[in-house]
Amino acid sequence: MSEKYIKPSRDIAARMLADEMVIMSVKDSRVFSLNPTASAIWSAADGATPLREIVARKVVAEFDVDADTAYRDAIELVEELAQEGILLLADEPIAEEGA
């Protein structure tokens, strides 16, 4: 299975409120609220760190879940967020725009 890389879209506004990330799409003003686990993944989404590493460092280390289950759930989450246009998902590192 190839690595996955994630990075927030430029077409969003995001703020941490308590322990949940609230994200608004600037394209259609839809609002998304991420639970603490999803917020941990979102906060580490830098485009350069493989998703599997993010899950190991942020989810498995901080929440009571095994690595395989956490990774499967993370893939499902990031695919859904990518379909909504608020997260970029790629099979290789995502370069900084303008670089």
C-alpha cells in the first residue's frame, strides 16, 4: 500500500475551539466540525509527513486505539475530507504552493 500525504486546502478557514477543529469552506460556506481524534490528524497535516506516521505519533500515542484500526479510520476520514474539497490527499509529498 502506498503512503498517503495530506494537507489542508487553501479554500478553507479553520480554527481550534476547545478540543475540536471547526473548518469552513470558503467556496460554499459549509462548516465541518472535527472530533479530537480527527483534529489531531488535521493539525499534523503538513503535506510532507506520511499519514501512517501522523497516525502513529498523534492518534495511537494519544488515544486508546491500535495502529491498524487507527490507520484504516484515518484513511476513511481523509478520503471524505478530500471529497469535500477541504483537504488535499496525494500518494507523494505535497509541495508548498509557490515553491
